[in-house]
Amino acid sequence: MIHGGLVRWLHLDPKEVLDFSSNVNPFGPPKGAVKAAREALSYTHIYPDREQARLRRAFARWLGIDESAVCFGNGASDVMGAAIMAFRPGRIVTFSPTFGEYRQWGERLRVPTREIPLVAPNFAPSLGDLESTLSHGDLLVICQPNNPTGRVWTQEEMEQVLELCSRQGAILMVDECFVNLTWPPAPSAIEHLPRGNLLILRAFTKDFSAPGLRIGAALGHPDAVARIRHCLQPWPINCAGEAFATWCCENPEPFISDSRHRLAKERKYMMRNLRRLGFQPVEGDSNFILTRCPVPAWALAKELLKRRILIRTCRSFGLGDDHARLAVKDRRSNRALFNALEDALRALMDKDLEYGI
Ligand SMILES: Cc1ncc(COP(=O)(O)O)c(C=O)c1O
């Protein structure tokens, strides 16, 4: 399993499950955005705007960038693939564990991937290892904050990485799909635009809780963006997605600020309760928590599924069976998770399984 969010795949009723395996904003989607998407469905008989002029304008205004510095696709995964296709790097270099699609896209496009290990317990990157690995023509992908560890790249690290990429003749792609859900706010690479060798990914998927609508963005120098756009299909966003995203860009506040404050509060609540139950969660600032479990994560996931709760096991990230990743949700859902966790741990102990880590 390389992705969470398997509610549909498991044929579960979304109304009956709590999905802690998928890290979308639990406080969305914004009602106004859903209304805008619904209204747009009256226009399914005409093609959407190929250049997404209204969305581009609203997005550029929201982020304070030029309209030519962004293009949109069917989720961040889509623009990620188009970017790799457009630049045909010699290698994709990433840190590991991280989001699995960087490697997957490399496999699809036959670009080799080189992974630099991040080491437990704090999973901090070694810039020395990066320096000795990175070479001319590489595409370095970093995830801000990193999925699944939740660790944030500091401003200073980001600048060092950018500088290193420029020196070595590499392109840097910063995946900022979770950046708006961090507290304190994780630094964004946007302030370094436009720069020929810098690409940034954003997603309405996470910020505005819309994985089902599939809207992602690639930001960069206008020439780089034009190359990426060329590798996308003519109509990469549908009319409902475009209307939804435009509404979000025109009304990002107070939704984003409220969300990140509430997430920070819930994260604290979850960290405290995880420790109480014998888990060892990794410190971070994001809307998900990587944790070591007192029992194998697969056994826990199975027990929780009986209680209609999904969590993300972490073998596909290259982590052991003792790790799981949990989304941070609203208080009601989090309470339900901890009740179910207590219950599940008790059931596993009753089975007299000898799980120690
Ligand atoms: C770090 C990261 N980037 C990108 C994506 C994909 O986003 P989208 O659903 O917009 O394709 C995910 C999804 O889990 C992710 O975790």
C-alpha cells in the first residue's frame, strides 16, 4: 500500500468510517467552495477554460506571484509527473522516508531515483550527504513538511539546499502540499521565485480538503511553467474543480489560519494521548503524526478497521512494522480514535500476542 485514503477501495461507507490514513484538512471543505463547485456543474456541457484564467488570477493574487508563474493539473501528483517529464532529469534525488510518488514517477518515466536516508528518531536531513550525492542534471525533491515524518525544513536549510542545487546544476522541486497546515508556519520557497531551477508544488487536496476534486499547482519561473504546461493534457482541470479552487483562492482567510491553529491544538492533544498509551510519536509541526507503536502497526490497523477506523501503516515508506502515521483531525474524531485505540490495544493484549519493539 503506497497511499492512504482507501475508503472507496475497501468499499466502505465514507459516513461510517474515520479515515486517519489520509492527511487532508479535517475542517473543510469550505461550504462556499462546495457551493461554487455545485453551481459549476450546470456547465458540464461546455469545455472548461484551458488556461484557467480566473483561477490563475485568483491564485496569483492570493500568493503574491505572477500569473505566468503557475499552472494547474489534476492534483499535485499530476503536475509532479508533468514536471519530471518536462525536465527529464538524469536522476531524481529524494530523502527517505518520504512521499512515495516521487519514486513512482521515476519508475513510470524511467528516471532512476536515489534516496538519501533520514535517520530515526528525529529524521533530520544530512546536508553533507546531500552535497556528496547531488550532481549536475539531478532533480532534488524535498517535501515541506516531510511526509510521513512531519519534520519541517528550516529557512536556513532551504537556503542551503537551493544554493547547493544552483552550484551543482540541479533543479529543486519543493513539495509544499502540507505547508499551509503547519503551525508554527513552515517556511515556503515561494519567496525565492522566480528562479530558473526552482519548482514548487501546491495542492487544494490538503489545504481545502478536496482530494476527490483533484486540483494541484506547479509554481516556478514562467519558462519552466510553460514547459510543464506543455506536458499536461489540454484540459487538466474540470469545471467543478476550477470553480472550487477559484473560490478558495478568493477566500483563503480566515479558513486557513483557523485550520492551522485548530490543528496545532489537536496535534498537542494527540501527542499527549499517544504517549499515555505507550506510543512514541515523532515531534513535528504538521497535520499528521508519525509514531512508533507498542504493537505491530499492521495488527493495530486490522483491529482499528474492525472499529471503522483507518490508519496508515508505514512499510511502503521503508519504515518498520512498528511505525504508523495518523492524521490530525477534529476533537470528536480524535476522541473516537483514542477510545478505539485503547480498545484495540486491549484486544491485542488479550490475544496474548508477544509484541515488543
Ligand atoms: C507530500 C504529498 N504531495 C502530493 C500529494 C498528492 O496530492 P494530490 O492528491 O493533490 O495529487 C500527496 C498525497 O498524499 C502528498 O502526501
